[in-house]
Amino acid sequence: MIFKEKANAIVGQSGGPTTAINATLAGVISASLASDQIDVLYGAKNGVEGMLREDVINLSEIFDCKEKLDRLSATPAAALGSCRLKLPAVENAVNNEKYIKLFEFFKKNNIRYFFYIGGNDSMDTVSKLSAVCDGFGWDMNFVGVPKTIDNDLALTDHTPGYGSAAKFIATVISEMLCDTAVYTVNAVTIVEIMGRDTGWLTAASALASVNNGIGPDYVYLPERDFDYQSFFMDIEEAFKKHPNVLIAVSEGLHLADGRLVGEGMQSGDTDVFGHKYLDGTAKELEIAVKKWFGCKVRSVELNLPQRCAAHAASKTDIEESFSVGSAAVEASLKGKSDCMMCIIRNEGKEYSVSYMPAPVSEIANKVKYVPDDFINEKGNNVTQKCIDYMLPLVNGEATYYTKNGLPDFFTLPF
Amino acid sequence: MIFKEKANAIVGQSGGPTTAINATLAGVISASLASDQIDVLYGAKNGVEGMLREDVINLSEIFDCKEKLDRLSATPAAALGSCRLKLPAVENAVNNEKYIKLFEFFKKNNIRYFFYIGGNDSMDTVSKLSAVCDGFGWDMNFVGVPKTIDNDLALTDHTPGYGSAAKFIATVISEMLCDTAVYTVNAVTIVEIMGRDTGWLTAASALASVNNGIGPDYVYLPERDFDYQSFFMDIEEAFKKHPNVLIAVSEGLHLADGRLVGEGMQSGDTDVFGHKYLDGTAKELEIAVKKWFGCKVRSVELNLPQRCAAHAASKTDIEESFSVGSAAVEASLKGKSDCMMCIIRNEGKEYSVSYMPAPVSEIANKVKYVPDDFINEKGNNVTQKCIDYMLPLVNGEATYYTKNGLPDFFTLPF
């Protein structure tokens, strides 16, 4: 609903951090400061967890100049801290301790606007709070702002954070292609890229070929079943062309029977949402290829830097991440709630985007896979259509602050 | 010796590639083009291997403008290709097929200047060729130019390539420190950094603390024996301060009895120089910490990007790498041979360097370890003296060429 009286707002960050999540926070802060309908914007430490223990800071007070916002935008990971708290089911929420505490906190502090920057699981929080709000007799607008390097959220053309992760992946793949090409003996390099269920990040490795035609020999996504025999035949084919074969694989690669390729290497640990921690796919394949071909094989896991390499962030991504945060505030002020801000790619030859809210129920707990026409027939690479989709998202070098030749990141006074 | 007649020169690259090795090649090319004593500078494909099979290109012809040299400088890995060929012992060289072929090639092409850009093992090649030269009745100057991210060569203050690797390591460690700080539950992140025998690269992780005081909790180098009990006690100590512990370990970490920490994880494969391929140290420690503390543990291997991340190269390193290449040509023209160019750190408050040749025999097959006063008493971190030594080497951002937001690397027409 639209509130006539001035009120306060709160913002939290949740889920796995990304390079761009602070740019979105900066966008939320910037638009809140610019609005005369919002009095104070609070920042909750560790998302909903911080709201439950009333651990919040006054962001309106801290961000007294543009330079601070710029530096926050260039700092990776969640400056407010993150959480993985899953709120209880909405049935009988009015008697639930967590919901009671949260709404007491909102009422006490006259908070009418709630912004939550996160991925799929965070939209679940937005959806639940919107659903139980009426029961507590407190009108409030809940708006989610997407964030995930995985690019697997429904409805939005792409997710803030994906472009920077994709840029880092394509960049280091290009560099590793230079590196691995120097020797003349047969060798295979297998690069494992993040992506539990979807291949968006692994697909980005193919961008390495855009400028000079040299990209990974093969790109295997979890959207297709992995088959060892075809894999070995693919490598044999590549060896006919050059001695140095580079392959990009998704950490979520699985066999036709559903077993994960890296299963033997993994601890089996899961997070609170039941997601398995994955790794070991490239290592497993390294062992298999070494056995089959007897050549030198190296496995490389790109690991954490994929989601925090601020020094190689995409200008397009950082700018859009900021804008989608601002757009969330504007939508909220216009009465939008129970929604997530989406990035819509406009029609036309030149790349441009708009921001639109969409119902959270159509996004939460859904997964957007790499579409069929983005993957080639053999299932061992991406198509030009996929390249055309990804390329504008990595465009431009984001501003990055250094001192002594090293990153100069912004920290909040917690 | 000093040659009065104009003659030709040859340059090769050898050993593991680095981010800066092409900047040194550009320096050699630049000084050769500027000299009226050198007619043609040839580039040998894959180092000595290319000279043996006469696979060379005319670099004087290819580099017809400065822009090409700048772009070469910004391209990682060895543009000429590399090799790991170890030349036979020098005894009875005049009857050895390899040496005969090489000197036939030098004579036929009137090559009097030989430049070899490489690490420790490559200086062995310079040393051997210098030693056998007389026997073939062909006067020639052999000059080595150092290159190794490992920084483990004797006499030189530091090695070209180290500064860029150190900068990349410190940068991603800073970023990972942001990333791992977002959650409130106890977690340990163990980052494995290259360095077989020496801890120079691992030490660079400590640079992350320079700007905001937040660095790795501990830094373990192979210069000290690793002890699991002290390691666990260190982590316990860190948990008293904060829930997120980040530790940097060298891939070459070993126990007091000499066994490598990562031994159980390794294939045992060695290269032609008998060096073991190492990895698995962080993985081994991940398992041990998980067992001991029962908390979340993640291991990260920085892997190949350490030696090829041109997008994050140090300006100081790239400029020095270029200059040391040029200095090698100048020394050679002045009659120097059987030597390697060294970088000398000048006295004075402001950081500056000079370039000086030193006898190869004092460098080849020797290792420069991190000195005792660079490591703290407990052996679990570096000292301020070490930071002061490393800091100027990572200074400045090297020029880096992009197109479509992606690296635009230079390739030679092989």
C-alpha cells in the first residue's frame, strides 16, 4: 500500500554473497536518501537474524556523501553480513515467536518498507512476511531484490551479480588458455565452475573465445546428462587439433542416473536449505582422464573468487545492480509489495534494460535453467545464441579502488 | 665478448609461464630493435626445442610498432611457447647430437647473442651452452633473464613475475576475507598457494592486511615444519576473536619428518626435472580441521590464475620485467655472457631498482628461501620486514587491453 505519512525502512542481505550485492545495497540507500517519504533507512546485520536480535545500524546517517556509496558499490560480499535463516511456515504465524518478534520490531521502529537482497531462498522470506503481515495488523511493503551469481531466478532476464562472475570466469579462462598453450605435450586442463543445478556460470567460460576465437574445447552443463564415453571421444577429437585441451565443467554435473560426477569426492554436507556443498567434479574427471589417456591432466576449481572478484567486476553488472536496488525503493514507495524487482531486457539492437516488479510467488523456489537452444546438439558446448545473451552482461570495467596496489574496500561500523 | 660486426640474436622462453614473461620478451625485442649491432632478432618456438628443430620466427619484422610491444607486455604466459628440455651434461658435448645441432643452427644463422627467459632450470641451459661454446669454435654471448612467480632465484632481489602473482594472491585473499566474513557460524577457509620449496607466494597473502588491517589469521610457509597440534591451537585462538578464520598455506607444506602434508592427495607424478606436481595440501587440512573442530571448512586452491592473471598484474612488475629484458640485451652487447640479469634494490627511502648481470653458476640450481627474520617466532605468520619487502612489488595497475569487456591478448603468428 501507499503510505501517506513518512516512515522508516529496513534493508538486509541474505544468501551467498556476490561481487555486486553491495552495489544493490548502495542503490537502496541512494534512493532512500533521495526520498522524502522515507525517514531513516536501517541496515540489519545478518539479514533477518539481525532484525530478530535488533542488531541494526542507521544507514541514512552513515552514508553522508556519494563517495561512500561508490566505495560500497566496489566492495564485494555482503557489507551488512548475510544469513541462511529460513523462516517457519506461515500457518499460525501470529503465535510463532520469530514472527511475533519481527513485527514487534517493525512496529516499535515504525518500519513500513522492507527490502531484502538475496537469491531464491531469500525471496521465500519476502513471500512469507508478506503473507503473515495482515495477521499482525501492521501494513508494510516487502520487496525483494535479486542477487545471485547463479543467474537461476525465474522472470528476471538475468540476476545482479551474474555479469561480474561471468566476466571473471571468462577472463581467467582466457588467461589459462594462454598458460596451457605453451607446452607441446598432450595435456588436459579441467576447470570446475560453480553452478549446482544450472550451467549459466559454466556457459560463461565460452565467452573466452569472443575476441580471438580461442575458447574452451568443451563446455559441459548440468542441464545435460554427463557421459564418460562421449567425454573421452570429445577429448580424442580435440587432440587431433592441438595438444592442449581445456574443458569447462559445472560442479553440478551428473550422470544419467542422477548421481553427481563428483560424488565420491564430496563430504555429503548440506546447508540449512538442504543444498549439498559440491566440489570434486574436476578432480574426479582428472583421475578418469589420466587413467584413460595416460597424459598430463590438471584440475582447477575456480572456487570462491567467482563470487567475490571485485577487481574484475563488470561495469554493466555493477551499474544494473545499483539501479535495481533504487528501483526496488521506488516500487515500494508506489505501494508494491510481495514482489521481486526483475531486470527486463528491452527490445532493440542496442542492449538496454528496464526494472519491473513481479510477484514473488512466481519466483521463489523456482529455477531458471539454461534453455535448450543455448546448448549445442552434442551437449558439449553452448550456441551463438547463448554467447549473444551473455556478452552484454560482462561489458565494461567497474570502478575499483586501490591503495598501495591493493584493494581498498569499504567496511560498515558494526 | 664484444662483436664488432653486426650479427643476429635469438630469444627463447622456458619453464612455467608467468604473467610477466612476455613483458621481458617485449623488453628484449625493444632493445634489439634499438641496437644497430643486432641485425635480426629471432624468436624460437618452445625454447631450445624450437632451436633444435629450427622452428623460429623473425621478431624484428613482426614488431613494427610500439603498440604491438605494449600488447605483448600485457599478455600472460609465454607467447613463444615454452619447454622443459634439460640439455645433456657438458662432458664430451662436441660429440653430442643436441649440442652439435644447436651450434650448427647458430653458425648457419650468424647468431651471436642468445637470450633465455626462464627460471632456475633455464639458467642451467644458459650455463651449459656457455660452457660448451668454446669447443664448437663459435664465439657467442649467452645471457639469462630471470622469470618465475616463485621468487626463489639467488642474487636477484626478486624475480620478474613475482610481483604480479603476489598482487593477484593478495587481491583475491582480500576479496575472500570479505566473502567469508558474512556469516556468523564458525567456519575455516584454507587457501592453498603455489610454492614448492619456498613460501614467497604464500607470504604475499599477508599483504591483504595492509590497507584495512584484515589479513589471513595465519600464514604457514614451507620454510618451517608443519605441526598439526600447533595448527589446531592456532585455530582455537582465532575463534576467540571471530567466527570466520582464513588461513593461507603453501602447497609445499611438510611435517618435521619431511613428508608433505598433501602427500596422500597427490599422484606422485614428476616433471622432467624431478619436481613433484603438488596439490591437495588444503584439501588434506580441510579434512583434518573438519574432524577436529566439526565446523564448516572450505579449501580453496588458487591454482593456475596465480601465474597468468594478467588482468590483475602489477605495474611495477610488468615495467621491471620489460626493463630487465632490455638490460639483458645491453649487457650482451657489452660482451657479457654466462650470466643472468639481476634486479638490485637500490638503497634509499624511495623504492627503485637497477639491473646487473651475475654469474649463472651462482644462480643455477640454487634456491632462495624466505629468510628467518621474515617469519614470526611461532612460524605462523610473516613479519613487518617481510611486508615492507613485498609491498613495493605489487604497486600500480599494469595496462590491460580489453574488447567487449574481455581480455584482448596478443598472439604470435606461429
